[in-house]
Amino acid sequence: MFIRIFISISFLLVLTACQNPPSAPKSNTNQKQSEEKLKSKEKSKPEMQAWQSDEEAVAFLRKYGKANQENTIRIETKFGEIVIRLYINTPVHRANMVYLIKEHQYFNGTWFHRVSKGHVIQAGNNDEYTLQQLRDKIGKYELPVEASGENYHKYGSVAMARSYHDNPEKRSDPFEFYINLGQVYSSAQLDAMEEEYDIKLNPKQRSIYSSIGGSPHLDHEHTVIGEVIKGMEVVEAISKVQTDKGEWPLENIPIKVFM
């Protein structure tokens, strides 16, 4: 079970009167200027509150994304660094990642907690109590599907995890992402996959999966939000670690994520 703790710190400003106070006009002017500066700083900060609905979260993220245009993130691991470029055609998902990293440092201390050999490595979770508390602080929400017919699960792509239970809209979990490995398929193998998964691959998909490789059966099931532009050798190394039967690495793989 994953939990998180929110530590709230408040400051008490103690005003002490002296026998010979400065003139009233000067004191009032300084006080007003200080109050205006404080109000200005408060207005510039995003609202740190637990969202009560998907719609509330998405509205905030659309606004936040316009003011925060970053689209490159770095993941530090004991195996090395992974650099990811976030796609601009998934604006809500991009803003969500930027928000979690910049405002909450959410991913720091989470792990690559799932390793499916030759398939995906998944991050954004751990088994610590404090993580669920942090999630509670941020709020309970899911993200709408974006660019489903444009972004594919090619080798090195980055996508969001999601629940398969009671989720017909295939909305994304905002906290967990995975990096694709997959394989290169022959034309015959792609034909067989179409029949097995009852899907139809377009010419672009067939070209990608017969050359670059990836996981074609995940297309239209998860939102792909970016791709690895540096460090796929690190991804490959992580994909080879020993796991238990539930694909949980036997040794924790903590991460730090920066813009």
C-alpha cells in the first residue's frame, strides 16, 4: 500500500512595539509595500489543493501548461541517466508531469517498481506509507486520452499506466509511467498480432514495428506522452534485473526526476 505525508509549516510573525516608533506615514508605506509583494508572490504560485474531480484537475493543468512550457525531463538511477522528451500534442499529460516534478517533486524516491522483461519498465510508485499521503495531498484524478491515433508504442516511447477496471474511457493514472521496449516484428508476426488482439495496424504502425520495434498491441490502450532521447542503454539494463513473480524487482530501483 502506497501512502504519502504532507508536512505543513506555518510561520508566526511577532511584532514588538518600541517606546519610540517611527513616524506613521513611513511605517504604513513600508507595510503596504510588503503586503503587496506578499500578495504578488502568492498569486504567482499554483493552487496547492487536492482536486475533487477529473474536470477540476484538467482545467488547472491546461492553465498550468500554458505558463510552464518545459518538455524535457531527466531521470537519475543507479544504472545511469535517462532523458525523456515530452510530446506537445499531449498537453494535459505534459503539464501533469511538469506540475508533479516542479511543484511536488513527486517522483523523487519512487522506484522503477515493475520490470516486465523485454516489454516495459514502469515507475512512479513504491511501498512506502508517505507516498500515498502525497497522492492524497495532490488529489484523486485521472487524465483524458490524448493523441491516441498519433503517438505509438515504439521502442523507447513513454506512456502512462491506467486501470483496466471500470475505465471504458481509458483515462490515465497521473502518477505512473512506463518506458517501452518490445521487439521488432516481421510482417507475418504483425498479421498474427492483428488477429490475436483483434486490431488493425495502419501502414505507419506496420513500418514502425517492423523496423524500430515496440508493443503494437498497446496502441489505443494507453496515452503515449513522449520518448527517450538519451539513455536507452540504461532502460535495457533495468529491464534485465531479477524480479519476483509479480514483476517487482528484487532490489529497489529508486529514481530522482528533474526538469
